[in-house]
Amino acid sequence: MNPLGYFSLILHAHLPFVRHPEHPEFLEEDWLYEAITEVYLPLIFIFQSLHESGAAPRLAMNVSPPLCEMLSDTLLQTRYSHHLENLLTLARKEVERTRRELPQYLPAAQMYVDTLGAAWRLWNERYGRNLVRAFRELQDEGVVEIITCGATHGFLPLISTPEARRAQVQVAVNNYRKHFGRQPRGIWLPECAYEPGIEELLADAGIEYFISDTHAILYGEPRPRYGVYAPVRCPNGVAVFARDLETSQQVWSSVIGYPGHASYREFYRDLGWDAPLDYLLPHLHADGNRRHLGLKYHRISGKDVSQPDKLPYDPLAARKRAAVDASHFINERIKQAARLRETFKGRPPLVVSPYDAELYGHWWFEGPQFLDFVFRKLYYDKEAIAAITPGDFLDSGIPIQPQQPSASSWGEEGYYKVWLNEANAWMYPHQHAAEARLTELANRHTAPDALTHRALNQAARELLLAESSDWAFQIYQGTTVEYASRRFRSHIRRFNALAEEIERAAIDAERLAEMERRDNIFAELDYRIYRSSMNRS
């Protein structure tokens, strides 16, 4: 097989670690439940169905360590089961209500019963409530190449010590081995944030490649011979795969992107705000406050159509549109590959398309259907464009240009301002002080007693959770500022309290146990990862 070019879809599945056992219900935990229902289960279903039908897809996907930990957590699995039962009960009620009162919404209501019922069967029967098992099976079957991320999605260029940076990488690799039973080949750098030197940490952890934004390669030295349509190798041999702008715009752009078509489901109209409150009360949280429920009955209808005037959603018309858009996407890849191959004097180009996984199913409801059509067309037209993973490309033996990539991220304007600006700069003195302090503690305590060992491990967890780039991002975006600020402060406070107790040799065992129950991420964590190199054994 000698295709015109190669296409590598890379999905980034990540959520911050949100787990609140101290509350029977917690609004921000819904982020996970929505993502399971709208993104992870639909994608797993699509990929498994393609594989079983013989139309084998091939893609890479980061399932981040915090997400793996949440998907494996018994408490969150139980809470999600209740969440899904609640939605399915409401959806069945909605079929009867729309049939009686609002027949224009009946097709959408029936669709939710069908899709939520399928989700329930996948969740409970096929995968036994453990979606990490589902992703692991897809990797073992050769469908997906699972890669890792930073331990808690820490923004590496803004982490102050080499020990804390190393911990974000090494803890992630250890957690990947726990969940997937093998060494990860690649890493999605958190926020695709790179600066020279990070590749040394990756090589030390056995990572072969990372994902970057476009300008990491375009502005690297020397100039890239093939632009972003081939990977490069850092001086130490770690490969870099950079984002293609053309495919990014076709899906992400609010102006020309596929998800903005009038036939697709409108995200912002939701039954949780449209239906009578007394009717919804059995399906809301105990506080009775309205919230998004995920049952949406309207389509985008047009760029200038106001929310009250949105038209009823037609699932069949939307599916047909997804097929049209998928066909257009592949045809554009064929044209792109032909153009680039001619420019490159016969060398097949590689188009790398990294996206947040949440785009497919959450923000763009029809996204999983689009990917289904994309991979079916790729399979039947494989002589034109071959779907591969970054690991597949490295295994192909195609020569790769050496280069020193440029500092970059995939945030606004391409650098670091989203995560370091006037709104969130207050966080970093606290974070940096904790990073230095933990290394001092780790160096000092070479043979701690059992209680001190537990406290040191928990201090490491609290620091890792504070370092999550999600908190700075949410503050910058102005979305969940109060929650993000509170989470950062609470982890720093817990870290400092533990550090003081360790230094005084006066650890409050009861309070430590409460922290371990609440912030139970990374049971395998060993604080000694934070020791400076001269103190590591």
C-alpha cells in the first residue's frame, strides 16, 4: 500500500479530578457524568462497532491520569449509575409527554431513550461500569493507541522545579502502567505546552513522542523541511507531532466549522431550563435548582436565529448531514495530500489532527457519528488516505528530520498567557513554594515511619492536584472561577498543613485519613519521586 498521504486523529480525553465524597450530590461532578454519557460511551461504541464490522479504525487517544482515576473510582461509578438511571427515567417520561403535548419533539425524545438505553447496556453489561477497561480493550485490539498526559495536567513550563516537572511526567507514566498494563509510547503535553528541555524528562520516562501545537515545529531550528506534515526529532531523539491548521479549522472554527451547521443539535437549549420546574424536580439535585440535563430538542437553525426561535431537532436529518460533512472532510484530505505530495516530491504527507475529545459528543452532539462516517470512508478508500497513529509512523521507518522545536502551547496566541495573566498570577507563588518545600521534605525523610510516609505521599497528591492547569484556565475563562479558586486554595492549604505537621513530627492521623479519603488519586504514588537527583537511590 502506498497511499497519497497519512491521517492521524488524536483525541485528548481529560477532566480535572473532581470527587466530593463529603456531599451526596455535587454540581461539578456532573462534568464527568456528562462526558461519560455524551463522549466516552458514544466513542467507545463507535470504535468497537467499526472494529467488529471489519472497517478497522486507527487513531490515538489520550486518556489522562485524572480521568483514568475517576473512571476507576467505585464511588463515582455508583454515582454515575444513578445519574444514568435518572436520565433514562426522564427520557421515557418525555416520550409520553411529547407524544401528548409536543409531537414536534417526539423524534428527539425517542432518540434519547434509544441512545441512553444503549449507554446503559454498554456501561452495566459489556464493561461492568469500568470504561478504563473499555479503552484498554480497544488498545489491545489494535484500534486505538492510548497515550498519556501530565499526572494532573500540570502546565509544565510554569512548574518551577525540575523535580516537580519530573513528577508530573513520571507519575503519569506509572499510572498509565497501572491502568493499561504497558508503557505509554506518547504523551499529550498538558495544553500542548512545550519549552526546550521538557523532552529530557520525557526521554527519562521512556516516552517516544509528544503532541505539540503548529508553531512548535514551524518556528523551530532549523526550519522544518516538510512543515507540520511530518514529525521532527528533538536533539535527544524524542519525536514531535504538530497540529495541522486546515483540519483544525474545519472542525473547530465557529465560522466555517462543521458543528455550526443549521441541522445540528443546539447546545444551549436544554430541557433542564425549558420544562416546568415542578415536572423536573424529581430529576434535579436535592436543592431543586435548574441545571443542564443533556436532553435538548432544538437544532441550531441558523447563525442569526435567536434561542426562542430555534426549530425542532431532527435526528435523521442531522445524521445525514454528518455523513455529508464526513465525505467532504475526507475529500479535502485527498486534495490536501495530493497537493502536498507534489510539493514534497513524492513523499506522503502526514496530517495530524488533535482535538479535545469533548468536542465529539458534548459540544458537537453528532461528532461521534461524523467520526463513524470518516473512518468508514477511510477504510474503503484506504489507497488514498491511510489512518495511522504517531507510533505507527515511527514504526514505518520513514526518515525524520532533527530539529529543536520552539516554545509554544495551543492556548490563545500560542504561548502561555491563558495560564499566566492578571487574573491567575496570584496562584504561582503558592504553588512554587510548595514545589520547593516538597523536595526539601523528600530529601530529608529517607526512612520515615509509616504515618510520616503516608503524610508525605498525601502531601504529594495535594501538590499535584493544586498544579492542575484546569484551575488557572477556568479562572482566565471566567467560567467557574469560584470553584477553581477554591480547589486550588484547598489543595495548597492541605499541603501546607501536612508539611508543617511532618516538620514538627506531629501528624494528625485522623485529619490525614480524611484527606486520603477525599483526595484519593494515585494510590500507587511514592513521594520519593520528588527527591533531587543527588538524593535519589
